[in-house]
Amino acid sequence: MKVYLDNNATTMVDPAVTEAMIPYFSEIYGNPNSLHTFGTASHPAITKAINQMYKGIGASDKDDIIFTSCATEANNWVLKSVWIDKILHSDKNHIVTTEIEHPSVLSTCKFLEDQGVKVTYLPVNDQGIVEAHTVKAFITEKTALVSIMWANNETGMIFPIQEIGEICREKGVLFHTDGVQAVGKIPVNMQEVYVDFMSMSAHKFHGPKGIGALYIKNSQHLTPLLHGGEHMGGRRSGTLNVPYIVGMGQALEMATTNMEEKIAMIAAKRNRLEDALLGALEDVMVVGDRANRTPNTILISIRGVEGEGMLWDLNNALIGASTGSACASESLEANTVMLAIGADNELAHTGIRLSLSRFTTDEEIDYVIERFENAVKRLRAISSSYAIVQPTAGGATLACHIHH
């Protein structure tokens, strides 16, 4: 049996999404900016996709949603454009973010620091999130932007975006959130939160790779990252990727239709897997309170078992998992999120991320439970350093609230 549990890295394209995209590859293929009928034939599909996006995140008709190549582009666009628009032309030269943002945010912040921008990297608490009062404490009169993810890609922990947004509004500071791990997984309604910019990525909710979007509140000004033609109202140049735009809209509509039922179904499977592993294995820990996690995510640590070794055994059993962010999966360094929440260096090398989707079956969960347990026992048996100091039935906890 093959089991894919790396859905926070990317998801399978829903067959219905693929079906919706197919006509726009070779049947309705004209450039939508052309005036002839070959070009205009795609306009109804683009309009439908845009409407699906607006409805899917609860955007108003005063807002903009601009399609990008990916969320990395959207994150870069916001950070660099705020630097151009605000920081270079005022005395505001400060950005607030967190230690555990996606590399597309952290690397851009490092680039901006080289340009003279001051960046504050906020620590997370023992739950792996940044609390709103911490954000408030570090906003100054010089702060131009706060950029904090909606949900973490490794732990699944959900950040207090509504509270942080209200603080930013009170302080008159722009607020950007990387919504990649939230959109399509949990309810996101832009009318209920104060967010100026939100990045999204289709391939995280069963859409195609190579298409993302940026939400812009009240269509406010943002210097384009890409200059050229007048595409997307002049905000983002480049010929529109019609089949992928169609796919992203369709995927978001499918993800958000009957979303509460989907959340309950995925969470039930996640919880069964989590409970089984914690109940069967000693000295294992799951990061974070599941009530405040995206419903599909488990970051589990197994003391005495290197994450890379565990992935090797799981892969041999045809189970796809991850040691954390796919963008950093080739790194053998300790998991930065686990270090940030207070785990020791040894434990931070043992984290395995299991992320489900609505396509995950009960049979697959049963198979993973069996093979996971076998892999842990095998790897511990050959470990030269592992010894259970104080066995704890049903898993263990750390001071950094590693949940069980």
C-alpha cells in the first residue's frame, strides 16, 4: 500500500480540478488579453475563478485578489513593495515577523536587512505560536509592516490573526499574513479579520502547482514586483495562466464547500493516528494542542530516532512523510520550530511531520500505525545511544507543551 502523508508540502490535484482545467490547455487557448474571440473565449472562466476566490476567502468587492506564480512570489511582493513604498520614503524602517516563518518570508527579511531595514524576529511560546501581546510589545513608531503566518507549516499551529490584526489597525501598521497553510483547510473570512495582505497557494488545497494569489485589502497601492504589460489591472504583469487560474478557483470552491464536514472528517483520522502512536509507543511527543492545530497536521518526535532514519524506513514502507518544511527538507540541521519552542537539540532532530488530506482513508491510517510502530522499534533496537529513562504510558510531554 502507498500512503501519502505529506500534504502540507503539496497535495494531489483533485480529479475534478484537473477536469475543469483541461479545456484551457488546447481547446480554449487564446491569450486572454487579445481582442479576438480566441482570447475572449476564456474570459467567462477567468471571471468564474476570480469569483470563486473571492467567495472562498470572504473578500469584498472593494478588495483585490491578484494571481501570482506561487505564494513565495506573493510573500516577496508584499515585503519588497512595502520597503519600496513605505520604508524608502519615510522614517519607518522596521518590520516585525517571527522566528518560524516560511523561508520565503525569512529570506526576504534577511535581504531587506542587507538594505538597512531593521527586522524583529519574534519568539514563539511553548505552544509554538506568537501571542498577540508579544506582537504589540514590539511594534514601535518606526514599524511599517507586521508579517505573521496564519498557520505554521510544520506544527499546524494556528496563530491569533484576528487579535494581531486589531493591534496593527490600532497602531496604523500594515499587516501581512502568509495564509498558505490556512486557506482551504480552516475557515478564512477576510471580513472578520483585519489583514492588509494575504498570500495563498493552490497546491496546498488540491489545486495545481505553479499558481498562487495575493489578497489586497481595499485594493490599496502596492508597487508591482513584475513590470511589463497591463495584466491584472497593471498590478502583476505576465500573460495569465488560464488553466491554472481555473484550477485554483475550482480547488478553493471544492475545499470550502461543506468545509466543517471536511474538517471533522480529517481531524477524526488525524486524532486516531495521533492517539494510536502516543498510546503504543513510549517516549514520543506531539507538538501543540490539537484544538489549535490545523485538522490534518501532526508533528511527532520520537526520542532516540533520527528523523532522517525514520523517513528512510517509512519510505521503504511506501509512506510519504517529512521532517518538516519541504523547502528545507534536504537540511540535516535540527528542526528550527522545535528548537524555538524549547525542545533540546537531540529531540529537535527527531521530528516527523504527518499531514493528511481529505483523500486519506481509514485503511491507510491503519497501515501507517502498524508500519510507524515497527520502524520506531527497529531504529531504537539498533541505536547506540537510546535508553528510556522514565517510561510514560501513552506517550510523554515536554515543558514546551508537547501534547498527549
